[in-house]
Amino acid sequence: MQLPTAFIEKYQRLLKEEAPAFLAALTSGTVQSGFRANPLKQGQPTATIEAAAGQSPYVTNGYLGKVDGHSLDHVTGWVYSQEPSAMLVGEFADPQPGERVLDLCAAPGGKSTHLIAKMNDEGLLVANEIFKNRAQVLAENLERWGAKHVVVANESPDQLEKQFPAFFDRILVDAPCSGEGMFRKEPAGIEYWNEDYPAECANRQRHILTSALKMLKPGGTLVYSTCTFAPEEDEQMAAWLLNNYDLTMVELEKAPGMDAGRPEWADGNPELTKALRLFPHHFKGEGHFIAKFVKNGEEPVLPTKKNKKKKGRGQRSKFAPTKEQQALWQDFQTKVLPNYEAGQLVVFGDYLYDLPVGMPAIDQMSLIRPGLQLGVFKKNRFEPALALALATKPATCTQVVEVDEPAWRTYVHGDTLTIQDAPKNGWYLVECDQHAAGWGKLVNGTLKNFFPKGLRF
């Protein structure tokens, strides 16, 4: 890997005697893979953990090592591949169950899955991504994780701020950046780098943070992170926040190998040492910067009087399922998931979703997933969605077909299964070694395959 001359000179100037070790680690060091186990599932991903190189000393459910993308643990969302440095962002964000949380620049979803897991899938997580193709990937990763209380949005921050004024308890801005910290892992990023690129990224980050702070409640927490070493995007951005907003910086606890922020790379404010830096010659992971702030002020008391809406207008009438759709869903729920309690049922196109409680009106937003996808209506029938299966604990389902791993591999290939001593016809959750894997429809001893065609392998 050949680093740009201007990049080398910049960090020789900034890091001085540390520069040789830093540059050597960045160009020849080994990339450390990692993954997190999913606490929302009902057990431990034993097979993947047994193949791991060890456990992360900083993340309770974090491990070192690679994940097999075609393994049962990965396909059913029991693990998420994420490198060790990136795991720390969700740890320091530390959202609590029941909070309203925004992941503003969320794709591909590693940090969103971490946030909703720490929330115990309680409250509301809005995971937003401005680019639609990346937002689709984000939605797929959150669905595999089995998250229920998540809305996936596809908006620009300045449009999103209009929908959520002073709304969130906690906001994560894992900002799009110059990506210097990922050069070792993704050398192609070097091609985009030039001397002016960090300043260009910093300009975009200021706009994103301006929107984020409009959506954060007084007393709420903002976590800002990047995967770059550039002071323009790190300490200087944190200094800009402190100089332009009424914020208090939170001290991030540093374990051995974690560096403090460097005030001398910004305006000299000693508060900047409360931020955290990860350098490849000190920490076994890629480059990251994390800073945490609390927005000062008291939360305003909102009026209790509700605005009246004209009959026939608004979210309820536009997205509510018809009586026929309600009946189809209730028939499925009664037979298969009798204890499932939906927040609010909404229909987008032909798809039925469970909109999390506390989500405001959605008719003015561009959404990829307005909550958990329950299924789709097709010609007077209801077909359950893979997302619902992956969010279901088999013990809560009354109609389950248990298969061994060879049969599961037949299932994910898209083939039908023959069920010996078959129970009554109908929809069944496919379970393999406690892993909810998808849906099948049993017809006279043959389980028809409803694993999505685009995911088969």
C-alpha cells in the first residue's frame, strides 16, 4: 500500500516522533476482524464464538475473528461482523431502553444494530441514510438482526430536522469522512484522498451536526465519531461544536492503547482531551475518533392540548389497513403468533408494518421501513415476511417446524422440504438449532419455501 506523499508529510508534522510507528502500522499492520453476538436472540452463537480468536476486552458481546457469511449464525442474525474499533462507538453512545434514539448516518448498520441491542429493542431507533441503495442495505441488516422498534429513513439531515424538532434523547452522528482510519482495511479509499479532502468533509459534517442539534432534546446526548485521523474532522470539529453550541463535553474512559484527543491540533481547549482517539500503532483496530456531548438546557414542557385533525386526513386514514387486511393479519396472528402485540399497524403499498409507538406522523418522510415488516397482502391472502421470522423467538410461535442444518441448507437454497409426521397445514416458522430462519407453508407434508429468492444461496 502506497500512501500519498502529502498524507505522509502531514502526519510526520503532527505526530513527530510517533510518525514512523504510525505509518508502519498503517501500511503493513494486520487488519483485525471482529464480530458482535446478538443479545436480542434467545441464545449464544456457540459455533461462531468457538471459532473466534478471543473476546473483546472492551465490548461485552464483542469477539475477535471472522464470520462465515453463509453460516447459520450470520444468516439468521445471531452475529454481526464489525471491526473492534467501530464497536466502541456504540458502547460509548450507550443508549438506554425506552429512549428515542437517532442514528443519523447509519449505513451499513453496524452501529445501529449495536444501539438497538443496548436499548433491548425498547423505545424507538430511527436509522437514517441519505443514499437509497445504502439505506436498503441498512434495512436488510437491521431486519436480519431481528429489531422491532426501528424505523429506517432515507432522508437528508436538513429534511429530517423538520420532522423531529427537539425530539431525540440521544443522537449518533458517525459522520461521512475522509476515511483515513480505514486505509489499511480498504486501500481503495486512498484514491479519493487529497490535501483538501478533509476540509471538504468537515464542511459537510458541520451541516449534518447543525441538523442533529436541532433534533436533540435539551439534556440529550450527542455522540460524534469518524473513522479518520484528520484533525479538521476530529478535534477541530469538536472545538467548533463547543464554540458554537451550549454543550458540555463528556469524558470518555480510556483503556490502555486508547489515546485522548489532542487540543494542540485544534484551538488548545483542554476539554478536547475528553475525546478518544484510536491509532493503529497503539490499538488493535482501525483508526477512529469519538467525542460525546450533552446539550445544556431544560427540556421544554409541551402543551397537553392535541391538535385536531380533519377527518379523512393524516396518518391513520392514509396508512391504516382495511378491514379485510386486518382480518387476514389477525387470522395469521391468532394461529401462529397469538401473543404478538403490535404497536400500530400501517400499510405501505401492499406491505404490512408494525410502526413503533412514539413515532410521529410518517406521511411527510421518505421511509425504507416504517417499523418491523410483518408481511405482504396478495390476492386476498397474507404472506408473512422474513423480517417477522427473524424477530420471532421460536418459543413464542405455536406453529414451528424444526430442521437440522443439512435441511436448513436445503431451505436457504430455495428447495421444498418433506416433513415426516406432518402436523396440520398452514404457515410454520422454520427453526434450526433455536435459530428462527424464515417461513414455510405446509401443504400435505410438503413445506413450500418462502425464503426470499434474492437471499438464497
